Amino acid sequence: MTAILVVVPDTLEQWLGLELARVIGWTVAVSVWVVAVERQWKARFGPFARFFLQLALWLSSALLALWISEQFRMQ
């Protein structure tokens, strides 16, 4: 997830602007998550546990992606 949230917006930024590129990055990351991971998580966790685990995972991934992206912009 973090790689998608870093690479997609940074690649598309030159054509679309950073805000729209980040929206597309989130769309791609969520799509990959739903196809690759969601079914297994539904089988293992209940709805409340899954919600809070995914919330923590997505927030940490997004913050890490923002930090990585900003580090490369400063150079």
C-alpha cells in the first residue's frame, strides 16, 4: 500500500497536479487491497476488528507515504 501511495502520485503529479494524483493513488491502492486482501480479512476478523485494524493500517501507510514523498521533494 505504501509503495502505491508513493509511486502513483509522484509519477502522475507532472500531468495532473498533486491532489488529483493522490486521489488516483488512493483509488489504485484500495482496488489492490480489495482484490488481494479483503476476502482473507473477512474470513479471519469480525466487522469491528477489521474496521479498526484496517483504519490503523491505512492511516500508518498514508502517513508513511506522505513522509517518504516529502523527503524526496526536499532534495
